[in-house]
Amino acid sequence: MMRLPLFEFRAPRTLEEAARILDAERANAMPLAGGTDLLPNMKRRQQVPRMLMSLRHIEILNRVALHDSGSRLGACVTLSEIAADRRFRNGLTALAQAASLVATPQIRNMATLGGNICLDTRCNYYDQSYEWRKSINFCLKKDGTTCWVAPSSRKCVAVSSTDTGPALMALGARVRLVSRSGEREVLLSDLYNNDGIDFIKRRPDEILAEVSLDNLHGWKSTYWKLRRRGSFDFPVLSVAAAVSLSGNNTVEDARIVVGSAACRPLAAMEAAKSLLGRPLNQQAIEEAAALAARIAKPLDNTDFDMTWRKRVTAEFVTYALRELRGDDVRAERESFTRCAFE
């Protein structure tokens, strides 16, 4: 049985109190929301904070405000709440789909939006028990000196496995980071680093408090996820796409994000740019899919063959854009998944 290490527990009631605690403790403390990723990591001794600070009792972090002018989502809103709220449709559909595909219903009832955004990177050599990792002399991400996926690399290549991150990036999301010294708002796309260890730019004294979105009226979005099992598993590839279409189905604006193919979600900017001013016809979709696949360079650190995962990138972008065009792709999605494992 894997047991949690000893730790001190704090449960502040206000964001200001939480910021004071983190300011005093810095790297010795970690914020705790749902704990669905952090607590298992602590059992495996991947993360060993001296203090856990619960965010659950901070009321402002549990609020959802959806207005015509934009949306503001507290970091402690659960994934179940987002998936079940019918206001998260059309422009926000990608976020609802991503939230609904995380793990299992029981975990989604606990897991939070902020926690999934800040999800630790994953790797076949890292997400193992302490004894297993010790037997290979650990890895670069924790306690070792070698990245076993790319032994000649000086950088950890553990993969980003957040579902909501790519979806929110496709929606142009911003996040509010709060500390005792003040607060700052950054684009979610600027929050991530392409480094398996230093994968996020949130400072130890900062709390990710809120996600904000502009008015997405006229936008449509979707999220596609590849995993071996139909539930529970982390993504080994994902695609989030959002488009704003004119009355004649011409693309006025577009965003495409590829997830779980690197240490951070990757914005396929050239692919999105190629769609502008064009109808979503087969030629435009195929060109965008090919451009998006170029940036996906998966490594052998998750499930499935890495070459096959790269090929699936173009397939998923194609399906996602066809769905946004209005095609019924549900049967094709099921057929693709079934054929992939035969």
C-alpha cells in the first residue's frame, strides 16, 4: 500500500489568506483543490510538499459567471459542473467536451478546472512507484540525471496531459494569477513552457484563481481526445478547434491546438491561418490538417506508437473541422476508434 508522506494542512477561507500562506511557505507548500493528481503523486513521492493548502473553502474560487460580455470561471469549479452546465455550448462546447472526457465521473466530481490546467506532465518512466523508479536510478524529472525517453537530451520531455488546457487555448482563455504582492492576467497559451519539469510559469507564491473568456458569440468549438479506453485514461493525443464563421460559411477567425504531443499544448497557428477567408471545404480542411500535423512530434513516452499518433493528428483535425462545418461525424468517430484497436 502506498501511503501519503507527512504534511501540514491549512484551509484558508479567503484568497488573501491563501496568498499570505503561500508567500510565507513558497516552495514548501502546494495548493490543493480536488487532489486527484497531486495526492497520487505524493504517494509515489513525485511531489513531497511540507504543507498542503486547501482552496475548497474560498467561495470566490467556486463561482461561474457567464455573461454576454464574457465568462469568468473560478479555478475550483469542478469538471462535472462544467460538463453538466448547458450554458457551455456552441462557442464553449470544446471546454464542456474536454471536461466530460477527463477520467471517470467520480474523479470529475472532485477534479477542478484550475487543477486540470496545472496538471503535472506525464511519462512512462515517471508515473511509476518510488521503488520502480529507484530500480532504474530514477529519471531526469525526479531524482535522476537521465531522461530515459531521450537519453541525450538535457531537457525532460514528459508530456502535457491536460484536457481543458488545449480546449481553453483554442477559446483564447486568460488566467488570473494572485499573490500577496499583487495579481497578473496572462494568456493561457503563455502560461505553459515546453519543458517537462518547468512546464508552467505559475510562481510558487501564486494561486491560479480564475479563467476568463471573451464573448464567443458566433464561434463554434470542439475537442477530440485519443486514449486506449473510453474512460479514465489520460489523453495521448488531443485536438481542440474553434472557428468563427460568416453567413456563407467562410472562416473569419480560427484556432487549432494540439495537445499531448509535447511538454505543452501546441498552437497550430499556420494551420489556423490557412483557413482564414476560405469556406470550410474539403481542400481547406485537408491543408489545415496537414499543417497541424507538422508541429506534432510525439515521443515514445505514453501509450501507442508515436508514429501512429502523429498520423492521427491530421485525422483528428480533419474530423474536428468537419464537425464545426456541421457534418455529423459521430459514427465516423466510433468507427475510427474501433478500427484503431483491431
